[in-house]
Amino acid sequence: MSLYHKTIAKDSFDYQFYKSLGFPPLDDIDMPNLILRITLGDMNLIDGLYIQIPPDAELLSIYEVIKEYVIFDNSEGLLKLKEYLSQFPNPDLIDILDILHNIYKQQIAGKVNISYHINNGESNIQPDEPVYLHQQFHVADDGVTYKLLDVVLDVNNAVDPFYLVSEEQKQEMLDDFRATFILYMMDKFGRFPDFGSEQISHILDKLSSEDDCLIYFDDADWNITHRGYDLLRSIADEAEFYIDNYDIFADIYIKGFQKVIFDTGYGDNLIIPVFLREGIDPYRAIFLIAVYLGNLDEWLDSTGDLFSEQSFRKLFSVIADSPDEEEIGTELLSHVIEEGKSRMLERSLHHDRLENIENINKRMSLL
């Protein structure tokens, strides 16, 4: 069974555009041509990597071909490939090469799993299967025939985003998050998901218990208590605190292991290791920020999302993706935090100065 059926219709604009970008890359029309194309998941064909490889590479395994002609064991081979790709009129080839190189680097580190599929061919194949079993035959517009190994890679996290907590702690934490979400929904929308759900009823009982006393039932409806509103205000304050003080660590570029540059648009997200160093629960921080920003509002109409562990796994995937302190280096992480807090202080002083000038202008206008 084939999971992927990506095609580009002949004579379409995309087909002509793809051709103008150098696909298929046929260097020698008098020799048998074998082309490797790699895309990720639902990525469009036009955005993938394509290179010509030696015809006898069909005797190698799919993984061997990718390792020998794309990933390499040395930087010299990678640099030569980039020089080769720079000859094509497609500026994105080097970018997707870097992405692929990083994916396999993460696989070696045990952070991701990679499954292999053939576009318009077999899926979930083994990477040690030989190329010739899966290559496809095509004819270019000029009549030149070529073989194509059209690989699609699915990349999934290998690290459990809940690795920081025990199973018991995880279940207790998710129950608390669901209760918080329902309280938030009652305040924002005046309702909560699927009133008839047994799972919802269990949480309503918890919220209305003597211990919590966050909601009460009156006039044939559920209402939020003063204590519940106090909790919601404290949650909003907490979320704002995380955003105001730690959002700066979401985009960091470290140059020469010393110079820390913020807000580059291409930096690393180091919020999680910073949270952990600062003693902040990353699960709670991520959840409260997502609730505060309204990113989970769509769960209102789907109890399946609210009570699915997979939804929370997706929300907390940043925890699995983040480097830990050991990878970053203790001293370097300390330097990053110091620089980040210094930048935040500068922002705060600048904001206070602007606010003070505005107040002076208001007073002056009254004279």
C-alpha cells in the first residue's frame, strides 16, 4: 500500500517551474541516469532535494545511498555536495540538505525515528532494501530516460515528551490541566466541552468539591466561585510572567560560543533548558501560556482532544525537541541566561522611560 501519491501534472505551471529549477538533473544523456529525490512527509515535490547519483548505486541499500551521497561521514563530502547543488537555479536545495543532515544527526542522538516510503510506491519499507527494488522509470521531455528513487521520509520524535515525570505524576498533571482548561472555558465562553461526557462530569465534581470549591451549581447551570475567579487571575498573571521573562529565550543564536544574539529569526529555542535551570515546571508553563494565548480554544468542541494524551504530547513536543543542559554546556547556559536577563532589563528600563515621558507630556498638556 502506498501512503504517498505526490505528482506534478505535466504542462502545469508547477511542472514548468520545477523544470526551470533543474529537475530532472541529467548530466550525461548518453549514460544511464539515476536520480535520488527526497521529500519529508507531506512536503511538496518541488520543495524536496534532488541529485544525480551513479547508476551502479542501484545495487546499494536506500540508507547506504543516502549516507554516501547526501549525509556523508565527513564535512568535506558535504561541502562538495553543496558546491554541486549551488550550480542549480534552485536556491532551496542547500536548505533542504541542511535539514536532512540535521534530521539524521538527531536520529543518531536518538531524538527522532525515521520511517521510509516510496512516493507512488511501497510504504514503510526497510532502509536496508536495495535501491533497484524501488526505483521507477521515467522519460524526460526531451525523450531521455532515467531511473528515479523517490523517497519520502516521515520523521517522528523518539523522545517521550513526558520523560521528566513518572507515569503517576503525568496522569495527575493532565487531570489538573483538564480541570484548569474547563474552568477557563466556562469563564471565556460560558460553557465547556460535551456536557454529557462522563469524563467532564468527573472534573466538574472535582472543581465543585469542598477542597477546590472553584465552581457551584445553581439555577440549573454551573457558575464560577470567587475562589475560581481568583485562580483564573493568578493563572493569567503566571502566564504573563513566563511570556514577559522567558520568551526572549525562544530564539537564540550563539556565535563563537560567547556572543549571544536574540531574535534572529533562525536561532535555537532554549526556553525548556532555561525553565529547568530556573526551577520552573516546563509542562505547567507551556500549558498555561497556550491557554492564555487561546491556542487550545479549539478543544472546546472536541472532548477527544482534551482527553487524548496525544494532544498533550503534541503540545509538549518542544520538551522532547529541546537540547538539555549537558548538550548546551553548564557554563554556556549560564551565560545565555545572564545575557537574556540583561536584555530583558534593558527592555524594561526602556519601557519605563517611555511611560515616564508619556506621563510628563500629559502633565505638560494640562499647564
